Amino acid sequence: QVQLVESGGGLVQPGGSLRLSCAASGSIFAIYRMGWYRQAPGKQRELVAASTSGGNTNYADSVKGRFTISRDNAKNMVYLQMNSLRPEDTAVYYCNAAPPFRDSWGRGTQVTVSS
């Protein structure tokens, strides 16, 4: 199964920025559409950004214009640049394929936006 490890979360002030990283195992990483998901307390997990192997991207309306997903297929890495952060962005952020592999969810990384 695919193993995924997220990192880069932390506490930031509203309007601040953060860059998340995701390291993926396997030698066939480059063929998958990858995404970033988030789950806030009491809310369902939602897909906020996705990127095909060729770099075509999609974003949830709530983050469009503020978040940017990117990937380095040679390094099996996916990134999420988060700018203009808002308190409502507070959540645990996960990476996975999009659509996800159900058995490949990692621990995620906590992002807290607060003054």
C-alpha cells in the first residue's frame, strides 16, 4: 500500500502563510492524481486541492486564489502553499490520491490559524 507522510503544519496568525509537504512512497507516484484534504473538528473530510500527474489543478472554492498545490514527481513529493490564511482554515491536513486510497491515510498535519 501507499504510505504518505505530511509535514509543515503549525500555528500561524490570520493572513499568514504556511507550506505543507507530503512524502509518498512507491515508484509509481507519478501516475496518480494527488490531493490535499482537510478535516476540521465536527466536520467531514474535504478535498481542497488536487493535481494530476501532468500538473492540471483543481481547488475548492473556499481556498481558490489562496492555496497552490504543486508536485515534484521525481522526488515523490506534493506541496501545498497556503497564503492569506483564515481561522476557518484550521484543520488537520492530509494528502492522498484523488480519489483517495482508503488504506493510505497518514496522520496528517495540524494547521491552526489564530491570533
